[in-house]
Amino acid sequence: MKMKSIFSSLNAKLALAVLAVGTMFASCYDSENGDVTVTPKPDPAKYVIAGNLTDAATSAAVSPATTTVVVTIDGTEVTVNNDGYFVKEDGLAAGSHVVKVSASGYDDAVRTIYLPEAADGGISYGNADFLLYGIGEDDLLEEDTPAVDATQEQAQKLADAVLADITEDVAGLGLSNVELVADASGNITMTADGTLAETPAVGAGVPVQLPKYTGFDSDVAPEANDLWTKAIYQGQIWNASASRDLAMPYGMTLGTVDYTLQGVAGKTIIGYTVTVKFESKVLSYNDHEGTVMYQVGAATASVDYESHDSHDSHNNHGSSNGAGGGSSLAD
């Protein structure tokens, strides 16, 4: 009788163990397909617009500490700190957004920034730096006609001219295989492959730096002196006039945005791809046209993951869009 009791107890424990194992395996498989691993999903994509306000003459910050400043994004006012920096991280979505700056003693400045759609876990970052000119600074040239979109040919020609410089710039960020391609609307898309200094732990996130270009480049050389009759280099005047009308300095300068590629349970980040959008326009001063290009905001990161889950029927190197998650954006 005692022996039967022992076996009954063992059978009960065995039944519980089998039930537990069955439950564990059931949680690893998709209820419909039975062979797809269920893994946590990245956070929803983040959409951000941020920028700095700078005095064109002094390079000092334009901020509430020195004058009255109002910055609106799609008509909604955002806070400007005493360093002239502002950021909006909530309530934005993919698409076009209008940023307007009004500061006492300066000409108003307006720019439309386009945020491409990003996958879950990704970021679409809009760079909205403004170079503000004081009212009454009218020594520069006036536009002959309003700016128009560059043609694909004009935009690609300028993109090809700056490709080597951009490739050299972003190499320090771990980016290579840079391509600049213009579309029919004159917009330029940069793509580059990101490499990691070392392989992270399974499920871990990876901090990276995304490119953030301020300023503009043009196909008018500053030393050009055959545009019209002036005492100084006419190319300098042309680019300075464009600088005023674009509200940004001449010469694209690389900055960075700190971000963290989001880790996913059971997977290792093995690389990423960065996409940056540039806009190109044709400006005309004293009957001389020139093409300009500048970053219109978005630096989007897509992450390549390698799965390590033994229950995943697709246990090969795979690409999954995503970046960031829980990072802080630096100015």
C-alpha cells in the first residue's frame, strides 16, 4: 500500500512536469502556424524635429535670453531654451511639417521639413537649424524669381560633386558605401551602410550616431568672379544671398544625433542602414542661376538582426527595419 502511494506521487509529479513543458513550448509558437517564434516587437517609430537658432552676423544663439522668440511647428508653439535650441518629440507623424521662426529684430524664417515613414523601432529626425538675419541687412542681392525645385539632372550633378566629401565625413560615424541619388522632383536621398565596432550581446541595443547636416552646398564656387561686376568675389555674394534666403549658412557641416538601435529578444544586431533626405533648389540672383542642396531633416535607421532562437524556422541572417528605442536626442 505504501509502494502504491509512492508511485502515485511520482506519476502526479511527472504529469505536472509534462504539462509545464508543454505550456513552455506552446508559448514559443504561433497559434495559427505552429512554427513561428513569438518575439517582442520594437517600440513604435519616433518622429522628431529639433533645431538651433543662430544670429547670422555674430554666430550667437538667438533665444528668449536675448530677445522675444516664437517657434511654431504646424502652428503649435514649441519651447526654445536659452541656448536657442528647440525640440518636438510628441505628436508628429510621417509627412510634411512647417517650421516657422519669429524673433524680435530678425526677419521671419519658414521651412518645410519632410519626415519619411519609419518602421517600428525606427526614428525619423528632422533637422530645423535656422540662421537668422537682422532686419535692415539689405546689402545682399534680391532673388530674380522665387526659388524652384531643381531638375533631376541639376540635383544629380550637384550630388555627384559633393559625394566624395560626404563619404569622407560619415566614415567617422562608421558609415560606408555611400550613395546619393536624385529623383524626378530634384530631391536627393543618401543611403549608407553602418558597421559596428563590436558584436553586441543577444537582445542588447547599440548606441550609434546619425548624420545631421547643417547649412547648404551649391554649384556656385565662392571664388567665382564672372557672374557680374562687383568689387569682391561674386560667388561669395551669391552664396551669402542664398544663405539669407534659405536661413542657413553656406557650406554643409556634419553634426550628429545620438541614438540607440533597439535590441530585440533572441536576436543580435549585426548592422544597420542609414537614409538621409536632401532637398535641392534653383536660385537666381542678377540673372545667374545656381543649384543648392541641404538636408531636409530625416535621418532614418533600419537595423539588421541575426536570430538565435532555436524555435525560429527562419534562423538565418535577416533584416528587420528599426532603430532606437529609449534613446535621448542631443542638440
